[in-house]
Amino acid sequence: MLPFKLIYDERYDLKLGAHVFPSQKYRLVHDKLIADQIAAPEDFLAPAAASDADVLRVHSQDYMYKLKNGSLTDVEIRRMEIPYSKELMEACWLAAGGSILAGQRALAEGWSASIGGGFHHAYADHGEGFCVIHDVAVAIRRLQFDRAIETAMVVDTDVHQGNGTASIFGGDGDVFTLSIHQENNYPYPKPPSTVDIDLPDGIGDDDYLSILEKHLRDAFHDFEPQILFYVAGADPYREDQLGGLALTMDGLARRDALVFDYARRNKVPVAITLAGGYARHVEDTVQIHVNTILAAREAARQDFKHAAT
């Protein structure tokens, strides 16, 4: 068994077929975690869908109405880059509920992971880049509404800048947003995060990790979050179809361990979401996401070992 809970629902898989967004990866990650005996069925919790009140803490009433009633324009649907359907809306509300639950479990137990989520391109009034509802922002606002937290940090290691995150939390001193991403890649333009780390094309493991460590050190020096939401994109991988960085699987696993080490040393609970990943072979994306859970398992065990001494 894992030392923390995983949040998952089979409806995260939209069964999109040959679409570049591989929604089947959520099911495949779930299945691999069990097949490899990393997790047991009892390690998984099913989320409830976020309430409309939860969603409205982030998204505009007009946008939510269009989503719920199927009245998005063709332009708005094309901007989402994913087919509109009742199943998509169900999955989006579930993913937001999954990130809320991950945040709640992280606060209670130190660690949690949603096998989904990380839809960081969603804005308050529109979706884009395969992202419809900003699940992490919904979770943070729900936790703040419940007075479970005042401050939060988002560390986003997806190859694409978290433009929705930057827009939603811009000017909010209670939420620190750090995005490390490929500069010459979607989105254009890139609204400012608290910290944006714009990387050149083709950067590899050692340079990436050195840059990330410096900025993590500075971030935790400058800000004291009560929870960390980790947007753990698999797409900095060198074989990713929508990325232009050159990280190996080992480098990505070291990236995860670095983020978790800073959170652990600063005693900050961690809620993980998986975000993007578009490797030529979906099995590679699945393995990278599984490796993130393995890195979290090791960090959580270190936590418990330290608490026991």
C-alpha cells in the first residue's frame, strides 16, 4: 500500500481515440500502478464532482452557463482543442472535485495525488489547450473558502507555461505561482506568473535541474505556503510531440524528487496533479506519471521515517 491516497475516476478517460490528447493515460496509469504492485485498489479514492459553487469561485457565471448548457460558440470549442460533450463536462467537474479532494487529503496526511487534473490553461472565462475547468485553482479557492488554508504555492513543471494559472492568480499575494517551461512554445502571449522560468529549446537534465533548484530555493525563502499543488507535466520529455526540451525519464524523476524534497524540508503538504504528456509512445507518458507517484512515495516515507525518530 502507498503511504497516501490517490484520487481517480474511470470517467477521466474520454475515449478520444487518435486525438493528440491521450485521455486514456489516466486509466493506463491507474492500471499500471496496480499491475506493478505500487498501489492497491484500496489506495484509490473516487472524487465527488465539484459543486457549481466551487467552480464559480474561479470561473465566470457566463462561461459556466455555456459549459453546462452546451451553448459554447464554435470558436470557443476550437479554442479548447477538445470535442465538447456531456462526458467532457462530467470529467471536468470530476477532475476539479478530484483536485479538491487531493488538497484536503494532503492537508490531513501530508501527501496526495490526483491521477488527473493539472488543467492549467483554463482561464476564468474560457478554456484552451485541452483545458476547460482550472481544477487546481478551484481546489485552492475551495480550501481558502473553507479556511483550511490562507496561502498556497503552485509549482508547474509542464513544458507549456501555465497561462490560466497566471491569469487567475495574478495580483493575489496569497498564491505563489512558479512555472518552468519552454519559452518558444505555446501559449502566446504568456501572462506573468509570480515566477516564470523561460527555458531555451533543447535543454537537458543537468541544466534544467540546476535552474529549477535555484528557483525553488528562492521561492521557499520568499514565501511560506500552507499547501503546494504540484502540476507534474510529463511533456518536458525528449520524445514528447508537443515539447521541445530534452529531459530523460531519469531527469524527470529527479525533477519530481527535487520538488518533493523542498516541500518536505519546508514541511509543506503536497497535492499532485499530472498535467500534460504527449510522448510518441503513450507508454512513455504513462511511465513518467507512474515515476512521479514513486518519487512521492519515497518522499512520504522519508517524512514518516523522520517523524518516527
